[in-house]
Amino acid sequence: MGTKKFGQIDSLRFFAIFAVICSHWYWSAHDLMDFGSVAPRGVDLFFVISGFLITLGLIAAKEKPQTKGQSLYKFYIRRFLRIFPIYYLTVFIIWIFWHKQMAGSIGWYLLYLVNFHSIKIQDWGIAGQFWSLSVEEQFYLVWPFVILFVPNKRLSLVIILSVILSLVMKTYWVMIGLSFWTVYMHPLGSLDALALGGLLACLYHFHQDQLKKALYNPLFIFLVIAQLMIMLIISRIPFCFHFYTIGIRTSFGLFSMWLIGRSTFGFTGIMGYVLDSRSLRYIGKISYAIYLFHDFVPGMLLGLKYPENPDLRFVMYVAVTIGLASLSWYLFESPILKLKDGFE
């Protein structure tokens, strides 16, 4: 079974990017919600979606009449075409306009090591949002070999062990007093969310009927939501905050698994109406460029007279970012992506 287009997942990407940009531009201006409680969940949703789609594609490639070497070659070519061109163009533009701020750190950006740079300097840097892109690239260096070379009957077990490894490492880092930067940005600290997406892909591919029954089971839905609510309650208890730091990404990852899993079968009712929105799907489709560009839009507009009202300013930032991402999609990304068809 090959991968197919999951339209509602594009709408989930909309909500993921919306959480990130609201945290940067809106909620902080209104003091409604702290950045640390919202933006990471948008990133986590991106991670689970990525783990799901990448793993599903690799499982499908594994079943084609081709060698593992050919599967790896096609995978990396397709990833290169999707990710590298617009990323490196953005890095080049940042280097041109913010040369002083990027001085001494350009190598970290070119090598997709921004997360390790932030861990080193204990700060976001000039383009801090690129840390998650670095984590995904580091994930891509290892994960295809896991999926392609581990026998299918052991694949789910290996993926579950990956989630456990992530939790163990985060527990160890917290116990020895390492900073938030390591726990949050190290690739092993993000592996649980990415691997949970991979686990969903395995269940979808090999046990689709059982998965569907579970996803629609009211008790299962209650348990998934309850464990996330418990984790959020724990975050408000000072002496329990370490448990939240260690477990929130896994907890939200489990909720994201349910959300993405239901989307693959298609939500109906009000949720289906929302997720089937062409506007949301479109913004989800261009969310990669929005993620790359959004943090620089306020700086680009500093020389202009714009509304002091934070609500109007937020609308302006969103409109400009979507406009730039749309230009990128139609003039730059989409023509390049057509080349992917030769590496199916």
C-alpha cells in the first residue's frame, strides 16, 4: 500500500503553524499565554505529522520491487527537493540582511545544526525557529535505515523502544540538571514525537481495521484526552514540573496520534467541515515557508507606519507572511517539487 494524499492533515498543519505564530506575535502581546506552553505544541504536532508521513512512505518503498539502496536514494532526493532549496535561499537572505547577527554562526545553519547551536549558546539566535528543521534533518539521517532494515514484524517494537529511549534521556538530563535547551532541542529529546508518528504509520499500514476501531472508541478517546489534561495539571504544580518537562512531548504526541489518525480516515461533522476547508488546507500546504519566514516579518516592516493596536498588527503580519509564502510556493517551491515525480 503506497502513501496517499491526506487532505485533512494539511489543515492540521494550519493549526500547528497558527500556534507558533500566535505565540510569537499575538498571545505574548496580550499576555494571554506564555510562549513555552503553546508554540512547542505546534512544533510537536509538526513532528508527529512528519514521522507519520515519512514512515508511511518508507514502508511503502520497502514493499516495492527495488533494492534498499534505491529506496534510500529516492527518499533522500525527494527530501532534498522539498526541504533544501527554500531553506538555503532563506538562510542566504538572512545572511545578506542580518549579516552581523549571523556572524560566527552561519556554519551551524548551513549544516542543519541550529538546535546544537542554541544548546551551546543557551539562546534562540537570529533564526531560532530553525532548530526544529535541524532536528528533522538529523532524524532523516537515521530513520530511513531503521524502517528499511528492521523486519516488519519487529518494527513497532523498535519504534516503541525509540519513544522509551527519548523519555529515558530526558529523565537523565533533568536529573543531572541540564538546561531546558538540551531537553527541548536535542534530537533525542524530540524523538518521542517523531517516533509516535512512525508508530501511527505502522498501525495504519499493517493494522488499519484495528486502528480505526480504537480511534473511534469513546473509551480510547477519553483516555487520550485525560492523560493530556493530567499532564497540563501537573505543569501547574511546582514540585511536579520536572515530570511535565520530561513527559509533555510524549503526552501531546499521543493526542496528536489520535488527531492525525482520525484525519486519515476523515473527520465528519463540524470537525470535518473545518478540516475540509480549502483555505486551511492551502495554508497548511504552504506552512513550511510560513514557518521559515514568519519570524522576520515584524523586522521587515519596522520602517513602515503600521497600527499600534496588536490585533491589527497581528492581522497585518499574517497577511504579509501568507503573501510571501504564496509567492515562494508558486514561483519557487512548486516548480522544484515537480522534479520529485521522477523519484517515486
